[in-house]
Amino acid sequence: MNQKLLDRFLQYVKTDTQSDPEAKEFHSTRKQLNLAKILVEELTNIGLKEVELDKNGYVTATLPSNVSKNVPVVGFLSHMDTSPDMSGANVNPNIIKDYNGRDIVLNAKTGLVLKATDFPEILQYKGQTIITTDGTTLLGADDKAGITEIVTAMEYLIQHPEIPHGTIKVGFTPDEEIGRGVDFFDVKKFGAEFAYTMDGGAIGELEYENFNAAKAVVKIQGRNVHPGTAKNKMINAINIAMEFNALLPVEQRPEFTEHYEGFHHIHKVEGTVEHATLEYIIRDHDKAKFEAKKNMVHQIAEFLNKKYHESPVSVTVTDQYFNMREKIEPVMQVIRIAEQAMKDVGVTPIIKPIRGGTDGARLSYMGLPCPNIFAGGHNFHGKYEFIPLESMEKAVEVIVRIAELYAIGYTK
């Protein structure tokens, strides 16, 4: 399986599918359809049924049941787009076989090195095949590793009809990285009772908790006059913007948080004396703390408007997604089956909260309980991204075993 898995993954990552957060239309970039069309052809060729690419860029397909009894319909999903944070064009991966535990030179020309001292987690993969970037782009394992694993698992099940399974649905979505991945996803048409996103990180990860998420846009209207005659007249929007950010708790910045700790994260600033804009993302696993963080943004705006009298600050807060735990807990069998599948193929489950979100979080609130399983990669969204090939192999085995456990009626 190794070589086929590797070849499939390399084909996918070399297809540029970067999404665009500034685009108004859905899907945000037409180049995502290049991979979608490859997938339609491949899914058809391996023998899946009802293969479709719809007008919104969703790819779906069905593996019919090979058992006579009623089995829950299970779905597996991954997203086709890569992050806007770094280029996904002209990806040229390095393949390091039998990794020896030393630093990996990603790019000799630029001197870029993936150092084990900086990323010590790589040492657990000594002796394995490591796929890295060449230091000029991201790799795209988020989430082309997940796609590779799903397609390979479906092919394996077709080639091994002795493995029992119910009806399986697969889906590949655009624009997940910009928070729009399931805006137009038809859960009813998809037809699964439960699903899993193959969109996690390191081997063993199994996640059914994620952040509650919102975005905040802060607009500050200043008043620009000549600085020589500015006294009691000028309102400097840039200064107020800096003051606004300084009033947020420093300890709640993402660089100082971990585990279940939430944050306010400023990720965009634009400004002149006349006008400034700040953009934040707000995250917390706990719903009450999440609401408090949103309220804090409004309270700071209210304070500054009173201070400057002119009410120069306006805030818009928009919810993005919510913690899927609320929707998964009533159907914890989906977690127990995934956990058992990992154990059965020799993977130690690591159940942990996601410090982020996935399509699965939104799908869970759309009526499709959808926890998240590891795809195997590390350091997503940047030039230090890497993935062990053996982790991808294990992900394939987990998918196959999940399908089998549903078919044999596993309960615990």
C-alpha cells in the first residue's frame, strides 16, 4: 500500500487548491475544482457509485453495503482547499526514507532546516518515511492527507469484499480553511447517520470537542486635522486602535494559551489617523467563557466611546461555529467505535479537544454528528509542515476498521 498511498498523496498536494478569504463567491477559487475533477475520475475508476461534483464544488460518492442486515450509514469527509496563510502552488515535497532523527534540510539554497530541537515531536517517527515541504510552500497535508486516506480506504474495501461494511458515503469540501466549507452542504442528500472528518493532526488524535468561535470587526472613526493645530481637535484612530488592543487581557492571547484556555487573537490591522480597523477571532471551549469574551469586546468599545465622547468605536461580532461536544455526547457510540478501531490496528487513541474547528463541528449542528480523526500531519499551514507516511497508512486502516465495526454491530 505504501507506494500507491504516497503516489496518490503527491498527486493531490501538487494540485494547487488554496482558498481565498477575500472572495465573495462560493467556492472561493476555481482552482479547487481541478482537484475535485481528479477525485471524480478516481472515485469512479476505483468503483464507487453515485459519484458527483455539484455546482458548489462538493464531491460526493457512495460505497454500497455488502451485508444484508441494516447497518448505520457512515460518512468520511475531508476538505480540498489549503490554507491562505502560505502558498500551495508548485508544491515540491521532500521524501526522507528511514528518517534518522537528525535535522532535515528543507531547502539548501535558503538554508532552511527543520530542526528536531524546534520540533521534537518528529523524533517519534525515527525509521519512518517523512514527507516535508521544500521550504517555499506549505505541504498541503491539511487536508489532502485526509482525502488520500479516504480514497485509499474505499479502494481497499472494494478490493477486499470479504470485509463486511454497510453503506459508506464520502465527501470532499471546498473552502474549509476560510470557514465556509459546509455553507451549502446538503446533509439530507448526503444520507449518512454519522460521519468522521479525517482532518486531525498527529497519529492517534480523536476529537469531539472544539472551540466555540466568533469573529469581531472593530472600526474606529478618527478625525484628522493638521498636527500643528490638532490640540483638542484631532481624534487619532490609530492610537485608539492600539489602546483598544491593549485593554484586552494579555494572558488571553493565543501565544500564551493551551488546552482548554480560550483567547482573543488579533490577526489584521489597517489604519490611518482618519480610520482604523481591527479584526479578531474569539475562541473558547466553554460556552459561558466564550460569551464573556465576546462581551468584553463590546465593553471595551463602550468604555472608549465614553472616554472620547465622539463614539468613534463600533464593533460587530459574528458567531462562526460552536463546540460539537453538545451534539456528540448523545451519540457517544461514534467515539467508542473510532477508539476501538484505533486500538484494533495498533494505534493508541489520544482523545483531546481541538484548538480550532473543522467542517465536522458545523455538520454536527446541521444534524450530522461528525467527530474528527487524525490525518497524521504536523505544523500545518506553513513551510515546516511534515507528515509520516506510516501515519497515513494507519489512518487508512482505522477507516477500514470503523466500517467493519459498524457492520458487525460493535457495542461497548
